[in-house]
Amino acid sequence: MENKHIGSDFDDFLVEEGLLEQAETVAVKRVIAYQVEQLMAQQNLSKTEMSRRMKTSRAALERLLDPANQSVTLQTLDRAARALGKRLQISLA
């Protein structure tokens, strides 16, 4: 029996399985959560101080930092960026 996936790339497999969009969404959220955590660590910011700077609840910050939680608003992302002295940039590729 011949394997139809030999020679194809992983993206092709995810497309065939109908999982590419979900995988990309999860990957983007993980990167954002990682970047925010790294910047908080560099600036020695606690979660309490970060949520205070964002003018939001600690629960909202926890959702942002949870790589698996995709329910983060643009407003929350913008507040996080500003609290870290950064600007939020979003583009379509």
C-alpha cells in the first residue's frame, strides 16, 4: 500500500484533514502569549501590575497569556501592547 502523504508537506496534510485554519489560529495565539510573557519578564512586571497597567481584570490577562484560549479581543491585545510600551500591528498576509 502506498502512502499518499510521502513527499507532501505538513500544510498539505492539514489542508486535507481540514485542520490548517485551526492550527494556524492556535499557533498565532501561542506566539502572542509567548511574546507578552517575554516582555513582561524583561520588564519585571507581575501579572497584577500588568493587569493594572492594562486597566483590565486579572482574568482578562490570564486569558491573554493562556496559549489555548483564543477568545482575546483586539482591545485586550492593544491594551497589552501599550502597557508594555509597544504598538499593536496586525496585517493580513
